[in-house]
Amino acid sequence: MPYGGRIAVVDVETTGLYNVDRVLEVGIVTLDENGRVLDRFETLINPNRDVGPTWLHGINASMIVEAPTFDDVATEIAARLDGAVVCAHNLPFDARMLGNELDRCSINFDWGQGLDTLRVTGCKLAVACDEAGIALEGAHSALADADAVSTLLVRYAQAFHALPIAARVGPCTVRPTRAAIGSAWNAWA
């Protein structure tokens, strides 16, 4: 692929479509400039609220009871995206939902100029995969969708004309937990 550096293909499952909704699951497939998979990451997220349309994403309340909150994994997610060109199928949606969560965690994030396979294919992920002869098993699982988008990206790489710009994490406010403050205080006392 002509982009150079890393590409982080992301997908999220959410409690809904609006800014008040929360992320339930994150999948990230990191590719090198040749389209080879470097890393695959997924996690369920406990949004501390109703999970929303279970019929769509397949995530029910019992699945997220012991899952981390977004706050618990925010720095890990930001680190995976930092310095990578971000790609998604409907990038504005995934970036908005992840951006809202990162903002809640006081992580300043610049999305750069990413790659959107929806703009190239013009259709829903399942249809795009079907038309390209790509198997989409486990649709609406964040990692399965990110894997499919990775394959679409490699297949249609030449269709992207705009020069992508890598995402960057800006200065962030670290909010230590009360337990961490106590531990650090005791270590120095």
C-alpha cells in the first residue's frame, strides 16, 4: 500500500448512534504499509448503562458485567491509534464515537486524515464484502468487522486518492485512581 507507516483499522459496537451513546466493543487491526497484519486487538467495554440494540450487535448485559470501562483501556486504545493512519468503514461514525469516549477520559486526540472504505465502496460492509468476494464471518463483532475492513482496504488501496495523515495523541490529563494515589503516597512516605 502506498501510505507508509502503520494503518489502524478500527470498528466499534455502540449502545446507539448518538453522542450520548457509549462504545461497547472496540476492534483494531494494525497493518504495515504492505497490508500485513501486525497486531489484532479487541475488548468489550462496560458502558455502565443499558447495552442498546442487542439484536444488532449481539452484546448483552451479562457479557459486559466484568468488562473494563472505556476509562480502563483508553490509553491502550489511544496508543494503538497514535502515529497510525486510521481506517474504518464509515470512519466519521467510528471516529466520533471513539472521540467522544477519549474526550470523556481527557485524552486529546487528532484523527489526522484517515481512510474510509465506505466512501470507496458506497455500500454497507456486508454488501461491500460480498461484492468483493470477502468472507464476513461474525458481522457486527468489532474485530470481525475490522478484519473485513482490513481486507477491503488492501483490495481497494489504489482507489484512495487523498494523502492520509496519521492520527496523533495530544497532551492528556492523567487521572490516577484513588488507590494509585494511596499506593504512590505510601511508597514515598
